[in-house]
Amino acid sequence: MNLQQLHYFQKITECQQYTLAAQELHVTQAALSYAISNLEKELNVKLFDRKGKQTLLAECGKAYLACVRDALQALDRGDGQPGIWRLLPRPSSSCLTWNP
């Protein structure tokens, strides 16, 4: 996972649409979809439920969003150190847990 994927994920949650998020991020919808698809594969979880044009957070996506917000806010404040912010799969539920 990379920082760009985290920003993309957060923007999709704000917009609730891939098309609108892609426009606001100034990327193609295909590039955005590809990045999120790779993130979901890497994490081995489904982050979004897609219903028509609307994109809603899946249960694991809700847990992941809290982690992403905390990590991005820490980086914005400048108090993150390399390697300290990690998002790890929770083996028992396939969802994510925050490990500062």
C-alpha cells in the first residue's frame, strides 16, 4: 500500500462515487479503480459496496477509514515516523486493526 492509495480511498469515501472522486483527484476513473482494486487485493478485504453509481463503505472499509484518517492526520501534523504507522489485517475477521 502507498500514500496515494490512502488518499484515493479517503476521497472515494467523501464523494461516494468513483467518477466524482476521480474528477476531484484529477485522475482517470480507471486509474482510481485500479489503485483501489490493488489495495483491496493487498489487504485481502472488500472496502466498498457498489450500488449503481453510489459507492458505500463495506464493514471492513469502515474500520479501515478510521485507520487511514488517523494515519493521514498524523502525517499532516508531522508526528509520524517511518514505519510507526501500520495498517495490519486482523487474521480472525479479515478486517483491519490499527497498530500505532
